[in-house]
Amino acid sequence: MKPIIFCLLFISIASCSPDEAYGRVTNVVDGDTFDVALGDYSSCQVAEDVIRIRLADIDTPETRGAKACEAGKEASAYTRTWLQSTYVFLDLDDKTGKDSFGCWIAVVYLSENNQPGRNFNKQLVDSGHAVIEDFKNNEFDPRSW
Ligand SMILES: [Ca+2]
Ligand SMILES: [Ca+2]
């Protein structure tokens, strides 16, 4: 039995994919930042139980500071409506990982029938609440979304 379990674990860690981590959104900070309480099998790169996610390669309007605006609040409300208390799959950045604020850079997939479904990064752009901003220091390429 044990070799089989090892194999399965190895496969899930080796594949760079939408299901590197899985968990429930516990707190939405703003349009592109939120906290996820990780589920049991999200073992790979992450040691913490709750991680803060920053959506990769997109930019939403600010909700705080000098550049705060109404559009920032609307983006936050949109993300809260879609993600608060829901389960999501995460493709974490394998290149840099966390940004300078300690947030994991990730592409987030909505859970549909317990499988990674819609790409939420793309959905936020398509809905008009964010724009693409392709940072080169991560593994993601928005052109492939
Ligand atoms: Ca990854
Ligand atoms: Ca990128």
C-alpha cells in the first residue's frame, strides 16, 4: 500500500498545475488579495495553514491610501461576492513564490464539482474590475489564459 501512496503524492507535487493547493477563502482584503485556509492535501510548497493570496499578473484599483477610489471598492465587492467562504484551487508561483508583502502570487480557480474550474484571475479582468499586468518574475503568462 505504501509505495502507491508515495507515487500519488509524488505525482501531485511534481505537476505544476491548478491544484497545487486547495482551500477555503476566509477573508477578502481587496479585489486581488485574500486569505485561504488550506485543506489537508495542500502539502507541497506551503508550511502555513492560512496563506494570503495576491492574484498573479493583474491589477485592481486601490482601496486604500492616496489612490483609493470607488472602482477599488467595487472590485473588492466583486471578489467578495464570488470568493468569500468558497473553496478554491490554487496554482502557486513556482518562480518567486511570495511577494515582498508575504503574499503568495497565484492563479486561482473556482471549484466546480470539486475540480479546478474557471480561472478567477481572468474572470476579474473580463468583468472589467482588473487589468492585465504581466510581471516577468513569476511562472504565469496571461496570454495563455
Ligand atoms: Ca505553480
Ligand atoms: Ca507573468
